[in-house]
Amino acid sequence: MSPDAAIDVSNLGKSYGSVTAIRGVSFTVRPGEIFGLLGPNGAGKSTTLRILITVLPPSSGTATVLGHNVTTEADTVRRLIGYVPQERAIDRFLTGREHLELLGNLYHLPRRELRSRIDELLQLVDLGAQADRVAKTYSGGMKRKLDIACGLLPNPRIVFLDEPTLGLDVHSRLRIWEHIRQLRERGITIVMTTNYLDEADRLCDRLAILDGGVVRAIGSPMELKAGVGGDSVSLTIGDRDADVLHRLRDGVMALPFVRDARPTSTGLDIRAESPEKSLPAVLDVAHRLNCRVEGIEYHRPRLDDVFVAHTGHAIKGEYPDDGEA
Ligand SMILES: Nc1ncnc2c1ncn2[C@@H]1O[C@H](COP(=O)(O)OP(=O)(O)OP(=O)(O)O)[C@@H](O)[C@H]1O
Ligand SMILES: [Mg+2]
């Protein structure tokens, strides 16, 4: 366990009856960072988060938040954190401000302090102008902002956000990212879950890739991408004969700068360094073998490559449906 960690998770496991939701999950969150749990549906993100906010007891392992054990010191942990759940709990008949007032009374915040704090939070999430409108008239993005303001009301040192931009349109997502970055500027540590690759890449300082209840990789987006080892070249080949594809694969694998090559349903996926040198050589092999190259796609490693490299499959949900704004 590292002494200056904001959160330390060690070998955490949780089963719901016969369903193992997470097992052997370990990671550390540093103070003041935006830490992401990235994974597809059912990966165990919400389960991990709910253990950390003390509403779910772990089946095994330990977790500490600001040095306090989530099981044995749950009350202390709760006083230090804020939580924005995956499912929104907005009451349709109250205004945005009334939601915050109600919650402030639950937290027993003094009246005067509460009023100024609510004004400050409404401003932070850019809801000042809509504060006195009934929440049922809010768009999806506005409801999510109100959720975030609710999570911040107790003035937490760590905020947990479960899928903060799920189902929002592109514009609303960017606004929410801005608000989350502002929290970091205020020194608040953020732990969030997401199944959006671009969100993990652009917003998180570090992340853990979670799949099937297991942590597959941890690092900053840049570290993770560097770890993939080489750029990605996808060849689309016409007349795909299995024998030809295998000979193409063998020819490409024999080239310098090529780290890996795998036949796919449409051609060949190659991992290579130095595109200036590897691309002409790859095309030359294809030419010698009489392969008709119909397409070639090249890119530097992206987080989707990282995900595939560590899990063996693609993540779903990188492009959200346009939800309500
Ligand atoms: N209360 C529960 N009872 C039984 N099984 C559960 C319960 N909650 C979660 N699970 C199971 O545990 C696994 C992990 O679920 P979890 O909600 O943590 O995933 P997630 O990564 O948050 O997924 P999503 O992206 O869909 O929110 C899944 O297989 C899920 O079906
Ligand atoms: Mg979830």
C-alpha cells in the first residue's frame, strides 16, 4: 500500500451469489488526478465504485479511501466523498435549486452556508439560469449537471462519478468534461467510470482497463498506447484466398520493422514501426504475391488498440448515440 495514495485498492473481489462481478482488482489513485475505470457493460465498474463509496461490502480484499478502510471506517469515508450515480435520481417536480436544498438539509448543512454553496455549485456546472425551473423540463445534459452538483454539495475531497456522460450528445459531453476538469483544478480527486474510449483518452490522467471483472492494464493513456508496440496498418485485400493470406502474412512477418501480422476477415492487420520504411515494404510483398490491395488504413496506436491488445476483443460503445442534449 502506498502511503500518499488517495485511494488504495488491493485484491478486491465481489460476488453476487454465483455471479463473480470482480476478482483480484488492485489499483492506486493519486491525489488530485482524474482516474478512470474503463470497460464494457458488465465489466464490474459500478461494483468497484459502489464498494469504494461503502454501499457494497466486498467479498474479499481491502480498499482504503484517504487512508480509511471502506469496511471498518465506512462513516469516516462517507464524510470525505461525493458520489454521482449511474442512474439519475432527479425528481421531476422539484426545481434544480430545490433538489440541492433538499439534499443540503439531509446533510445538515447550515442554512446560510447552504445558500451560498448552492449558488456556487449552480454556477460551476453552468445551471444558474435554469436553477428555478422544474427539473422535468431539463435536457439530459442539464440533468447530468444537476447530478454532479448534488455529488459536490458535501464539499468532498474525492468525487466518484459513474458514467458521467452516458447517453449524452457530443456537445453536452464536452461541457461535462470541462466541469470535471474544473474539479481537478480545485484539487478534488476524481474517480470515474466510462465505456467511452475517447472519454478515457482525453479526460483521464490515468486509467485501469477492466474486463470480465479483472484489471487488464493500468497507466496513463500515453503509457498504455506506447505499450502497444508499433503503429497499426490494416490491409484490405481483394480475392481473399486463405492460402494467399497466409503467405502474405509470412512475407510481412519476415520484414524488418514489423512486429506482428494477423489475417482478418478482410485482409491483414499489421503492427509495425517506422511507417516510412515498413509501408512500402509491406506493399512490395503484396505486389510480389499478386495480392490486390483494395484499401490500406494506417494509424498511431489508439486506446481501442490498447483495449484489444489487453482483452483480445473490441470494446463497445465508443460512439454514443445522440441522446437528449
Ligand atoms: N445486484 C446484482 N445482483 C447480481 N448480479 C449483479 C448485481 N449487480 C451487478 N451484477 C453483475 O455483476 C457484473 C458486473 O456488473 P457492474 O454493474 O459492476 O458492471 P459495469 O461495468 O458497471 O457495467 P455497465 O457498463 O453496464 O454499467 C455483471 O455481470 C452484472 O450482471
Ligand atoms: Mg455500471
